[in-house]
Amino acid sequence: MKQKKRKVSQRGKSRTSSKQTYEIIAGNVIVTCPLGHKNQAQKVSERQIAYDLVCANPSCKAPWSQTLPQITGLEEV
């Protein structure tokens, strides 16, 4: 008996869970987008906030969600 192959929808696949890690270096929060590009933002406080982020790399712009300390907007590293 042959099984049919189903196409898996790619809709929403570019978002990742909020379990990704981040680094704090010299007052900046460094995060990595799902495609591996490094992004940085200035840390404003230790308060943890769930963000909907978009990669700052002009050729990427991948969206994802992540919980981080309170930050300003992302910049390309």
C-alpha cells in the first residue's frame, strides 16, 4: 500500500518560539534571526517583554517572536 505524500504548508514557518537565546554584551542585546543573521539592540531595562521581531538585514527581513529584556529597535550587526 502506497502512502500519499502531503505538502506541508509553509505558512507561519518563519516564526520561531520564544525559547531562543540571546546575549547581552556591553549594554546591547544580541539576537540571531531564524536564518542566522545577528541583530543588536540597546538594552533599556531587565524587564522581560515578548517581542515580534523582524531581522534588520535588508536581504532577510525574517519575522520571529522572542522574549527579551526591554530593548530599542533592532540594528544589523
